[in-house]
Amino acid sequence: MTALGVVLLEVLCCLGLGATALRLLRVADGMDRDEHLVVAFAVGFGLLGWLIFPLGVAGLLAWPWLLALLVAGAAGSVYLWRAGLPTASGRPDAVGWTLIAVIAAVMAMDGAEALAPPVDADTLAYHFNHPRLFLEAGRIEFILRPLDGAIPYLIHMTYLAALGLGGELAATLWTMVSGWAVGAFLYVLCRRHLGRNWSLAVTAVFLTTPAAIYGAGSGQVEMRMALFVLTAAWATARALETGRLRFAVLGGAAAGFYVGAKYLGLLFAAGCGLAVLVQRRWLAHGAAFGAALAVAGFQWYLWNAVHTGDPAFPMFFQWLGRDDMVLWNTTVDTAFKEFWFPWERAVPRSVLWLLLYPLKATLDPPTAFQAGRIGFGPYGLLILPFAALGVWAFRRNIRRSPLLVYAAVTAVFYALWFFTGSSQRIRHILPVLPLVLLCLTVAAQRLTVTAGGLVRPLAVAVAATLCLQVTGQALFSVNAYRYLAGGADRAAFLRDNVLGYDAAVWINAHLKPVDRVLTSERQLLYFLDVPYFFATDVSQAAIDLRGDNTDAAALRRQVAAMGITHALLGRVPTPQGFEYSRPLHRLWEVGCLRVLKSFHMRTTRSRTLPALSSGERTFDVLTLGGRGCAEG
């Protein structure tokens, strides 16, 4: 099948699976056609990822099974045309058409990025790479590595379907379409509370937010998890409004899909669960919500528990972990946590910093926040004063609004994330950003009802934000347009944008399937066709790569035990010349490592503006052997 055909089939599958689920739950009553479409897609998106898991465990990750699943799911899309009220009609005015043009331009830039090969390091390390490995093996295999190995993969399973049937292009197109789905859902939800123009404005602001641009155009899962957040928040509010158990079930399932996509989903599920419990029918709704949550979210936690003892590996490994694993033990677990937590937490976990974090992340972000280039933009801060006044002016109406549920769920998630989370990277709270933008904009817009003179300042805030963010996306897209204009030369594009790509190409051409390469260059894992072992000092326990380890004999035994025949290492400049990471440099000093091929390449801090920051880096492909490895 063509890549475009696969993506269209996967869209129909998500719509069909979701429409079938909504019909079985009988929650489509009262929805208009647009609402039915976006909720169905979000639910079906989660169901598709959920259903591929049993196929993978059973060893059925081959194209006939994946195709059969997509076709069967797509058949359910017939329910979309048998339900739903007519969508409100009417022609946009000049402002509306302008905002539609902005969104169309954004989609065009997204399209250019989707046609280019993936170059994001996380995408290459695991978002696309691990589904690729599962497909090659024909089954889901456990990857014992923290942060990017033993993790929930629900969203990645949807990438797997695209990769397995349509290749890399289908996967990049699928990330584009699933990112657009979040914008569509946000627009439809906004229309319940705002007019068309304000709804378009909020959608445009969200889609051009730097974090959304970064996440939607890569395999990063945070953007797509917003589908589950929007569905769960909407369903939870409907459960409180109507008292119907079926909405609690839907909310629990959506929250469970978030749990199955990332550990942080546990915190969001807690926020939704608390909202469900604050009502008269708390027991029945709580039980329904919890049961649906458990069914939708349990898979990868059980998978981790079976292999490590810790369902949320490595969070509870020190108490629950197994002690018979070669690749992980309590020593490296402690070292990992002592390294990771301080690195990822740039400000103290206090009530003061809970309140100041958004200001710090927007105005003066430290490196750990990753907000300098992939933050949330200025819109929230610009309209915050208007929103605060709007909340105060209409405080008596808040208790009856579903926006209170959205705000409460978001606030609980944010507080739990800040005080319990291991990382303060701003993109980790991207899934709740649509709810934040919706609540702030509605509150600010309501203020203009009583103070008409404030319409212009709010319009200026939207215009300024869009000008800034669309310009940023245009710069970000130059790389993709340059690739398309240059004849879509994949190798040249990857050589310019992926550090060390030529080394991976050389390894594939010169090494054999019986060889195994040791490397810590995670951005190259997607391109390596020969067996490899990814190792850093805190990512595994099989080879002791801690900086103070100089025992060459022990290192030789560990390397041999892992079947390592070659290494791909980057040189670190020193006053004496260069060195590799210290333990491996010791092997080189004793003659156990010999350079086969060196690659000198240009490095950049920014793929968007490579001319502003560049340097040089050398990678060596080395072979293990000789007298230095035979001794001891």
C-alpha cells in the first residue's frame, strides 16, 4: 500500500473503532456531527494502540494481521453517518477567513515536515526505532532500559501500524495527521463555549505553540496524548452534568489510554478520578471510572512487572525489582536516580515555585525546562490578567460550568506533576495545554461582554502571539522545504541533520549480522541494521562504564559477555589530544580497541539555524581484538 493510503486507512480505523465504542456506550446522543467525529477519533486512536498489544505479545506483528485489524476497525466508521446532529452552519467573516488562512498555512508547513525523514533524536532513539525493532522481530520484545525502553507504548503501537504497512513516510504522515486531530478536537470543544472566531484563534495559537510544533512533527507522544486529555475531561464533565454512568466509563477509558501512553498519565487519572468522586453518585461513578481506567491502562505495566518486578520501571525498582537481571541492578538503579533527578529539576519543589514555574518557563527558562525553543509561547501570560478579572466578574456562574471541571483536573495534574514528577521539562505538561488555553480564553472573552473596550487588547494579544509563533514555525520549516526543493535527497538531508549518520551507513555496509556494536549515540539507533548494544554509565549494568572504573580486565570480560565485536565512539577533545568515555578509553590504551574508520563532521546546536552555531566532532568505528583483549 502507498503511505497515503495507509494513513487514510488508519484514520478510518480510528474513527470506526471509536464510533463503535461510542455506540456501545450510548454516549453519542446529543452530540453534533463534529463532536462525534473528534471524540470517535480520539477513542479509536487509543483503542488501536490497545489492540495491537495482544497481537505483539502473540507474535503476530506481520502485515496481514495489521491490515486485517485496520480494515476491521474501519468498518465501524459506518456508525458515524448514522448518528450525530447536524453541525451548525454559517459563513466565516473576514476575521474568521484570516484565521482559517493562518491554520491552512500551518498545515502546509506541517506537511512539508512530514514529507522529510525524521531527525529528532528521541524519535530516532525509540519513538520510531522500537516499533521498527518489534516489526523486525515479529513480536513485542522487552527492552530493559529506563526512560526510553521499559515504558508504556500505547501511542507507539499506532506508529507501528503505519511503519509496518506504509514504511517511514506513512509514520511521519501519521504523526502529522494525529497532531492535527488535537487541533480539530480543541476547536470543536471551544465551539461549545466560544464563537467561531475565538475558537479558530485558540486553535491557531495552540497549533503554533513551539511545544506543539516540536511534538506534532516528530514521534514525541505528548501532543497526541492531548486527545486523551480532552476526551477524559469532556466525558468527566458530562458525567457530573448528566449523572450518567456511561460518561464515567468513557472518561476512565480515555484517562486509561493516557496511562498506557506515559507514566504521567497516572497523575492525570488521579485528577479526573478526584473530579468524579466529588458528586452525589460518587461510588457508582468512581467504580465505573476506575474499572475502565484499569482495563484501558494496565497492559504495559503488567508487561514491565513480569520482566522486572516493577510495573512503573524504574520508579519502584528499589522495592519491587528483581535481583536476577544482567542489565539492571540496585547499584545502577541508585546511580541512575542520583544522576537523573537533580539534572531534571531546575527549581525547588515548593508552593512558591509551583506558582512561579509558568513565569520562569516563559520569561527565563533554565536548560532543564527545555522551554527556550519548545515552550508554550506568550499567549497565556498576555491574557492572564483579563482571564483573572473575568473569573472574578463571573464567579457566581463558575460552579455550573464544565470549565470548572477542566480547570480542576488541570490544576490537580499540574500540582501532582510538579511535586512528584521526576522531570520539569515543560513539554511533559503539553497534553493539558489545550484545556488551559480554553479556560483562559473563555474567562477573558466573557470579560469583554461587560467591558467591550477590552476586545481590542485581547485581539492584539492573539495577533502578536500568532505573528511570533507562525514566524517561528516558518523558520523551523525551512529545513524541510530545503529538502523538498533539493530533490528529496534523503541521504544528504540525514547527513546534514543527524550527527554521525555517515558512521551508521558505513557500519551497515561493512559489518555483518554476527557482529554487535557498542554505542552511546542514541540518535543513530534507528539507522543501524546490524545488532547493537546501547550503553551509558546509567542506562545498563552489564558493562561498568562509570567514570572511575579503570579495571581493563573486568571491562574486557564484560564486553565479551555481551558479544560486543565493535564500538562506535565519539571523541572528547582534551589538552593531550582526545579520549573516549573514560572506561572505554582504558580499553583503547591497553590495545583492546583499534580504529577502523574515522568520521569528521560538522555539528550544530540548531537544525533550524545551523549557521549560527556550528562545531566539529569526530566519531570512530573501532574493532575489539588483538593482544590487548587476549591478556587477562
